[in-house]
Amino acid sequence: MGQEKIMKMGIINIKTHPHSPEKYRSLITDAFNLGRLVKIRGDDWGTTHYLNETADGEMYGEIYRFLQIDPKAEWLDLRRRKPIVDAEGNPIPQVADDLKPNTRRILFVFEPNSHRLFFDAKGITPNLMKQYLEKMLNDRTLQRTYGEVYVEVEASQEAIEKIIKIPTLTRLEIVISRPNDDVYDQAQRFLDK
């Protein structure tokens, strides 16, 4: 019997105006083709790996998340309990600048019709994915063509229902971002509950 694989999924809503599936497809393609290194937070960075399209127009691919270290910074030899430096006390680089440690692969599927990106949240939290995509999709080169791109973490109705049931909850503030017209009916149904 095969080993069971569990995937924790996150959903990001990507919005730009005016919007159309073709514009979203083009935005994602252009962003991937730039191949920029994007700072996520602290020493965590991300970059695109590959992007493909299915016969029905969905896009899928992979993003790399990695640790960006300063190759000129001092390294510590834990066995000797001393910094690794030359005779003049200058740090000796231990790894080439084009080699990156702690790489995590983040698989995703993007639906241009709903402008939603579904991703494996095992390698990155939804909020960090949001930060990465905001920076990647709002690159100056892309903004000239697509304008400002808005990126939001999408919460499931089940998650909100669980939050409301917390017995010690004394105050709850829900901020609702106005959805695009094409998903307005879904949002209204949720609000009517």
C-alpha cells in the first residue's frame, strides 16, 4: 500500500482592474518570465521555478523559497569554537553566492477565470505567500502594463465559523474587501448567512 500524502492548502485571491482571464494569465506569465529574486521576510527569499498550462487553461508550477545568506559574512566553526577567517581576520567565504540553503518547493495551481492561486502551504504560510506575491506582481516593470495588483489571503467559511465558536472570544472584527464583480454573488451568499 502506498504512503498517504497530506497537503495543506492555501488560497490567494489576486486582483487587478480591469480584469479578465487573459490579463491574469498574461500577468502570471510575465511575472514568471522576469524570474526575479523577491525578499519574503528576513533572510527568506523566493523565486519562480517553472510555469505550465493545462489544456483547460489552468496554470500550474513551482516557486522556490530559500535562505539568502551573506557570503561575505563570518562563519563559525562549531568544532573549534572560532570564526573562519584568514590571517588578516577577514571572513573566508564558505559557499558560492549562487548556492542557496534551506530550499523549499511550493507547488501551486492558478485559475485565471477566478484569479485564485491554490498552493501547498506546507512550505510557506498564507501570509508569507501573500507578501511574496505582492512584491513579485507589483514589480515596476509589471506595473507599467498591469497597474497595481492586489493580493489577499482567502479564508474558508469553515475557518471563520471555527473562529466564531471560540468560547473566550470577546471581540471579533471582520474586514471585508470588496470582491470583484465576478465573485460578488459568492460573497453576498456568505454575508447573508
